[in-house]
Amino acid sequence: MQKFKLVNLGVGVLCGLLISFNWGVELPHNSLGNEAEAMETLLSDYISEQVYLQTRIEILRDEIEDAENEIEIQGDEVSLSTLEELRKDIGLGKVSGAGIEVVVDNGRNVGRSGEGMAVNLVQASDLRDVVNALYSGGAEAISINGRRLITSSTINSVGSNILVNGVGISAPYNVEAIGNIDTMLSRIEDRTLLASFYTKVLNANIRLMVEIHDRISINEYNGELKSDLINIIN
């Protein structure tokens, strides 16, 4: 019986040693293969992302180039528009459009007063009043007897003669204006604005006729241009 117990004890110790040995040994697995596969996946994803980013960069470059071209085109259009406005201001070009014609003529009985003053004659101041009224009504272009007016134009009298841009003109005086017909008419018919002018008209000292035209053509300015009216556009 004692011998049997010793045998069982030896077998138990041996089994314990075997179990302990097996517990400390790791079983083989595929960790190296899985790691290589993961690295390959990451590399593939990285390459795909780089291709996408490169494509996106090229698209953005194209968009930037298109935007720059559009800005350049708009800049050219703005410059051309500004140049065209300057051309209009100094009358460098024929213009056409709807407008009105204001005819101002001397009175029927032209003579001189007892003080030697001419009566029933249109004065330069009368034409200036008409022109200023038209400009205040938004006139875009004005001419008197075919002579284009610009910002530096002059309407003066020398004796009984009237000079426009330094050139003598004679009655009747045809003042043509292109622009908004309604606003220009409202200014020409404003007897408060043109009080002195309408006093002469009502007294038959001068004659007035206003006509509306669907199309009026005004030639380019052909007088002297002052250097301070010429601007350089950068």
C-alpha cells in the first residue's frame, strides 16, 4: 500500500512538470504574415491617397488658372468700359439714340433799343441755360448747330454773334440732345428753372420749338482738346 502511494505521487509530480512545461511554451501562429499583409494594405492606401491628392491639385490649379483668366478678362472689360466712358466725355466718337431737339430762334422783329442794345436776339446766356437744363436732365451728348459739346466747351458772345467752341454760329440754333427724353423734357419745360429764358419766350423776344426724335446722331467733337482732359489708364 505504501509502495502504491509512492508510485501515484511520482506520477502526479511528473504530470505537474509536463503541464508546467507546456504552459510556458507559446503555440506557433501567423503574426508575421498578418503584419506583412497589413503593411501592404497601408502602402496601397497611401499610394491611392497620393494619386487622389495629385489629381485634386491638378484640378485646383486648372480652376485657379481659369479664375485668373476670368479676372484678366474682366479687368480688360473694365478698362475698355472706362476708356469708352472717357471717349464719350471728350466726344471722341459719333453717338446716336433717342432724344430731343430744341430750336431757339431770334424774335420776328430784330432791332435795337434806345440804348443801342440788341433786342429780340438770342443771347449766349440763353443757349447756356438750355444746355445746362438738358445736362441736368441726364443728356448724354449735346450739339448746337452740329457742333458737339464737351465738358470744356464754351458758349460765348462777341457783339451780336454767338461762338460755340470758339466758332461762330448763326440763328436758328438747333440744340440736339441724346438721353432720357422724359427727364430732359421735364427740365426744358420747367419755367421755374428757366425763368429768365421763358420770360423772353412769352414776350416774343425769342422763339422756341421742341421736338422729340426716335433717333438723333451727334458727330464727334472736332474742336481743340485741352491736355488736362486726357487721362492715361494704367
